[in-house]
Amino acid sequence: MARSGIPTRERIISAANALFYNDGIRGVSVDAVAAKAGVTKRTLYYHFRSKDDLVAAYLAGRDQPNLALFRQWFSDAEGGLPAKVEAIFRNLARSARHPKWKGCGFLRTSAELANMPGHPAIRIGAAHKKKFEEWLRATFAAEGIAQPLRLARQILLLLDGSFAVVLLHRDPSYMETAGEAAHALIDAALPAREKRRRPGR
């Protein structure tokens, strides 16, 4: 069952990522993760002391790739700041149209572990959202927006709210509508001089 070239720990995390995201934390056993990774349960527990540690590693592995993807979508988008942030929502809506899309792994995990606020995965999820909020805040501050933290939180609420509603209705257009709202909020917050200088939408 060994797979050469991929370290055992990475193989286990990859298997956990696929199973936890698709079926949820409580719906997946340690045995299932070990089987998918092609290792024994004993080997899995050599690398992770508990299922809780494995869940935390699963979310930690999603942290930087997700943030990097948001920044890439932002950077690649044409137009000014409002259009660039709206592009994040538009690209997420495109992802949500894929049949395997199951929403935000961080939010879904926090919902499953809502009665365990001290769980390491909850802390990782909260830190992930704070990193995105801080990136937005710094970006808005650099553009001269007067209350960058307030605006960053408004955009984060639109984003996470759209994750929840799209997952409920299976209609990605809600995410596009949230992006339009983000565009309007940012456009209204920009100093007049930035509005004059920025390219069209």
C-alpha cells in the first residue's frame, strides 16, 4: 500500500483533506483516513496523537493556499480596488458551481465543533479569517480609506454570509450578489481622489 515519493504525514493530511471536506469531520473515522492514505491506523497515530490533531492539521493545510488564491484572484483582476475585491466573490461563485464544492471548510468545521470552542481546529479557523480580514484592512488602508478595519469586517461578513447561503440554496448567484454589494461598499468608501484616478469598473 506504500506510495513512494510522498512523505507519510503529507499523505495522511491529503487523505484527511479529501474526506473531511467532502463528508464532514464527524462523518469520517480515523480508520477511513488511514485506509485512504494507504497506512495503518498505528502509523497514523504515530504522526497524529488524536483525531483532533488530524482535524487541526487538515485546516492548517488549507490556510495559506486559500489566502494565496484570494490574493491571486485580486491581483489578476482588472479595474480598481472595488472590482478587484468583487473578483474574489466572482471566482468563488465559479468554484461553487463545481459539483464537488462543499462550501468553506473552515466554517463547516467550526459549525461541527460549535460545542468545543477550545478545539485547536476552531483556533486555526478563527486565525485564518483574521488573516483575511487583516489583509483587506491593510489593502484598504493603503488606498486611503478612512475606516479600513470596519470596511474589512463588512466585506468578510458578506463573504462568509454568501458561503452559508450558497451552500443552503445551491445557487452561486448569491455570491455574485454579495460581490456587487462589496463593490458598492468599497466604492463609497474610497477617497474622491482615488475614484478619479482608478480605471473603470
